[in-house]
Amino acid sequence: MTAAFDTTARQAWMGLLARAIPARLEQLFPDLPPHDMLRPPEVGAVMVQGRAGGTGQPFNLGEVTVTRCALRLASGAVGHAHVQGRDKAHATRAAVLDALLQTDAAAPLRASVLAPLEAEETARRATRAAKAAATRVEFFTLVRGEDQ
């Protein structure tokens, strides 16, 4: 890993790995390389904030269960992961992939793991958007006689 590491790219793949369906992530990346746990997977909660209208004053919406993990590969690369829920295997696999994506193994992993996950996520979002659009109601006002 170099000092000029692209933080934006790392944020993108960490988010993608956190949102991935755990079974699909295991299917795409079944074998974990040897690693040392810096922080074994542990379950906790984080407070989620919301904003009225998306831009108003923040308020505490509630707590969400998350699992976090930090580990080091034999090469020295360190990986971190935070995933929603209680799936410790998902957090471990995401942390291993985070570490590997910071090494020379990044290009093949982008093609074999990240690209399929991104395509599937895009398809899921499009399906959800299409279902929501199907329920859209258009309101309009008819011009009444006395308004002319």
C-alpha cells in the first residue's frame, strides 16, 4: 500500500462489501488467506441520525446492530470492516477483502468480486425503483368553470 492511496475508491469498495449479500460474497470469495485478528468480529450498536426533510436539524432515529472487524494479512496489509447485523463471517470476509484490495492483488479482485457485486446491487436498486414507480400517483387539478 502506498501513501498516495485513493481514499475515495476505498470508501466505495468498503461500502459495497458492507452492503453485499453475505452468501453471495462467500460464493465470490470462498477461501480466506491466513490473517491475524487485530480486533476479532464483535457485535455492537450505533446510533443512527436522521434529518427532517433530508436537510433539517439532525435527530436520533434509533440504534442499528453492526459487526466490526480489523485484521492483518501476512503481507502486513490491514483491513477493516463494519457490516450491518450480527454476521461475524461477513465482517471477517469484508475485512480480508479490504486488506487484499490495498495490495497488488487488487486488480483481479476488482474483476472477480467487486464488479459482480456492483452489477447485482445496481440491478437490485433498479428493480426496487421500478416497483416504487409502478405505485406512483400523479395528481393534477382540473380547471373549473369559474376559474376561467
